[in-house]
Amino acid sequence: MTQLEEFGRERLIDLLKESNTRDMQARIFHGYKALIGEHGSDKDKTYMALEKVGEEVEVTQAQRLGESVIGRFEYRNHEYTIDQTVDLIRDAADPRQHKATEEAGELLHDVVKYVAKDKYSLESMYPDAIYNYRPNAALEKYIKWLEGELWPGVWSDIMNYPFTNTDDERGDVKKHLMLGFAPGSGKSIITGALDALYGSASVIMPARGRFSFDAGTWNKQVADKFLVITDDDNEDAPVSEDFIKNFMNEKQGNVTASSGERGVMTFKGSSVIATNNEEEFYSKPQVSKRIILLRLDNSMPKFTRKELGELHDLDPADIMAHVGKPTRRLIEASYRNKWTETQEEQYKDIKEYIVSNGGASNKMLVQVFGAEAMRRFKRNQSKPKNFTADGATMYGYPAEMFAEDVKNAVYGSTSLPVQANFDEFEIRMMTGITDTKNVGTVKTSFSRFADNIKASADTPKQEQPLLAFFTGKDATLDSIDGATGVVIDVDDSKFKSLDEIELPYDYLAYETSSSTPDKLRYRILIPGIESTDDDNYKANAQAIAKQLGDNVDPSGFSISHRFYVGGTNITINYKRPMVGLPHSDKTGLLERVKTAEPGTRNNITYWALKRAQEDNDEDLAAEILSVSQIEPEEVERFSKRWDAGKL
């Protein structure tokens, strides 16, 4: 038995008595009363069976993931899942009537689903994982190879995928995670680990059938799952284009079929596809945008038979010992699927030829690559034009047209730095320009620091305090050993207002003292971004400036640069949480706020209040602040911002 379960061991009756039953449907409530021995009947075999189960069965896990529930029970040293409640009733209570057994099993399932606790991350599913570290040499070996094929942290990204694959986080459509295409690359190790982590909230299925009834039956089997894993190993019945485009599209339901009855379901979970088949339609834009491809072109290294056995039988303790915070590589909109389609490879070859030759005429390119290839290139990439190279005028493509594309293909494009989660952050504060020794450090939050900015707004600029994110004893470059955030300074903005700022970070922005209605000047504070030295800080600031797309002052790219504090028109931006907050389920929303992890509590509270603001529900806002685990002074500031209508 793993040590990671939510409840350890607890009698089912004891778990139920701790639960809130206020909003239970009547049918489920009757089942609940039977399980705790308060049904008041000595003849109803369904209720009597439930009473016996409540007394004698132990529960080891009861968690809810979206529409799914993970339930694990033990009776006489045998384990049962939430999908085996009928078997559990038969073994533990033996009502001797088929109808009573079926009814009791269904009621037990529904009661546990109601009382199960909502989970929004792997950390909350397995809160004791960090205390039960159990290294696995075979898994470490496989992860090391996998990260070499893809990127550091990819194992954690994959295991967290069902929680990070949300519309709110992505800003576009939910995506299938596709593992392909080389055989022997350990795809079944990955899918087996996912299935072990997500338990009865996941299911491994063959590809969905193409015919209406077959597809409907398939949909019915997965309707309430948090994660569907498709094992696409049949070349004669591969994953279909319709499945990729529509299965996770919540605006278009999926037809279900069971026992001659048809219906429609909206699938709200996520999908992983493991396949050796690279279908031609994957690279179509309307299909490709719904796929995150983890391309594995090589077979994994050799493992012993014993190691392979371990890798295909991992339990949550093994897996969680090697799972950390997810990176944003699976989430970033800039992530490009790498298809081996002939056209894309040809486009790359054509661009490299043009750049390496200092430009090329269209006539020469047709001779080298063929007329059809260049027609496609002209239609889909760029049209030729007249240009001059080495004193000669020609009709074709100058080298500078594709120099950046080729450079990025070789060296990789500038990637945005990752921001850590935080509720509070540290910032260096100086009383003036000459205050450079033993610089003070202040621990603050966005809302508290907003007060500092407003308090300094009316002070003459030269008398204002200064801020920075550097670390080290003094404010001199020799003394600075890193930074914990980035400051972006804009003195001649192209924007009309701070509302035009679009960055994938939590940040505080404000207009500086010299900003005017005709000339916007502003500053952005972005805590939680680590820099190791001046060069690293400069690279981080430049990457963010490029993403911002405004006239950023490059003099602020130095790690030792200090900035005046005062300003007005303060804007606080929190990224949406990595999981959606419930819209109609008030209890679920409050539970999400109450159980928010440290480092995300201000963020979750803020977005819950935004939800209350959208519904114009002041009572809900008060309840949100009453259950939130944020600091008392933060509650007060959020309350003031709510009253002022300035969330």
C-alpha cells in the first residue's frame, strides 16, 4: 500500500460523518444515512447492505478530479476501486438479491463521489509525496534519456498535463498530448505512469471507432473521465481527424450510445495519444493547433528485463518521487509541432539555401528545388521581389528576408524566462541615489507595494525612494550576485494605456511620475524571475521586452539599475490559475480558495473575487475573503479594492 493516499486508512463511516451533506440530493442522502447506520429500516436489503459496508470497509482514497472520482477501499485485505462498488457490496454485505446489490453499489459510488475532495494539482492529490521520497534507478535512467530527447523537466510536464491543459491557461483550445512516433521509445511507460497516477479518473482505450454507433459506445465509456489515454497501435484503425478536432471541443458535443439509447456528452477532461503512426492530416493547421507533439525519433537505451518490469509497474510513490513543478513548455502558445511533412522540410531547405548564398534568384531556385516546390513556397511563405546583391539586380529572395528564420532554426528563438509562484516577494529599497551600502530588503506583496507607490507619487522625483530586484549586500555591480525579478521601463510608449500590456506573467504596472496623457511612461515589476548575473538578467529583460512589443528603455537592462518608486494608475495583473475556477458551483469555488497552495493564494483569491464581481455577488465576495488563507492585511486590501471597484 502506497503511503501517498489522501486518507491513509479510515473507516468509511468515519469519513462520511465528517462530510457536509447540506446540498445532497435526496436519493444520495438516503444512501448516506444508510452507510452511517441511520436509515431506520431492518427490512430494506439495499440499506442494510450499505450499513454493513459503512461499518466494515476502510477507505484509503476519495478524491474528485473534474467529473471523475478516485475511490479506493479495503475489505479483508482486498482492494476495490470506485468502479468496483457492486463487487464490494457483494463481498462485504452479500444481500443475496441482485437488485439490492446493484442499487447499493450505485448508491455507494454516488455517495463517495459527492463527499470526495476536489483536487486541482498533483501536489494536492499526493500531499505527502515530498515526505515519501522513493528513488527508482530504472525510472531515473529513463527520465534522463527522455529529457535528452526533449527538454529538462519534461517528465514533470507530462505527469502534470491533465491539470495544465485548460482553456484559461492556454488562451486558445485544449490540446491532445501526442507521443510519437518511434517504436521502443517508452511510450507505454509514460502512459502506464499516467494511468497509475490518475487511477480510476483515467482510462486506456483503443482508437475511437469511425462508425457512428462504435464511436458513440466509445464516447459513453469515457464520458466522465479526467484523462483518456488512446493506445493507437492499429494501423488499420488509427486515430481519426474528427477525433482530434472535436473530442475536446466543449462547443460541440460527442454522441454517446449504450443499450440502444443515444445521447450527447461534453468531454471536459484531457487526452493523451500514444502512436507509431504519423498520419498526413496531423500537420493540417486546424488539426495541428489541437495537438502538442512530443516527438520521439529514437528508441530508448537498453534496459534489463527486471528494469523493464519495474518501469511498466510504477506506482504513485515511484512516479511522484521524480515529479516537480511543471515548466511552461507544454503550455506556451509558441510551442511548435515538429511534423516531418515534406513541404515544411522543403521550406527550411529553401530558406537555408537562400541565406547561405547571400540571396538567390527565383530562376535558380526553380532549377534547384523544382517549379512545383517554388510555387508552394511562393503561395505559403513569401513572394519573390527585385533586389540587388553584389551589384547585380535580380528577381528572387534576398538573404535578409529569411536570416532570422534560419538563425532561430539553428540556435533556437529567444524563450521567455519562467516565473515562480509567489504570494509575497522580496524587493530592495533605497532611500536615495547615494544609498548603495547594506541595501535594505522588504518583503511585500502586490497590494502592499501598490500602497508604497501611491504614497510616493506626490514626492518630487529626486526625493523618491528607489527599488530594484538584485541580490547581494550592496548596490554595486561587483557586490550583486543575482536577481529575483525583472523591471521593465518604458519612456516613450506606443500604447495608449496600461490595458494594452500583454505578458504571460503576474506583474504590477504603473505610470511613472513623468507620464502625461499625450506621452505614456510606465514601469512593470515582475517578481519571481531568477537571474544569476548581469548577462542573464539582460537576456531575461530583453526577452520580456520583445514579448511586450513596446519602446522599452534598454538602459534598464542592467541588473544594478535602480528605479524610482512613485507613480499612479496602478494595475495589478494575476495570471489565471492553472486550473479553472467553478462557474456555477459556489461550494467548489470556496473550496478552491480555501485549499489554495502557498504561493498561489493571492492569485486564487483574486480570481475568485473576479468571478464574484462578474456575478455582482457581494455576499460571495465576503465568503471568499472569509475562507481565504491569505494574510489578514491582504484580506483588508482586497476588501478595499472590492469596495472601490478596482480589482
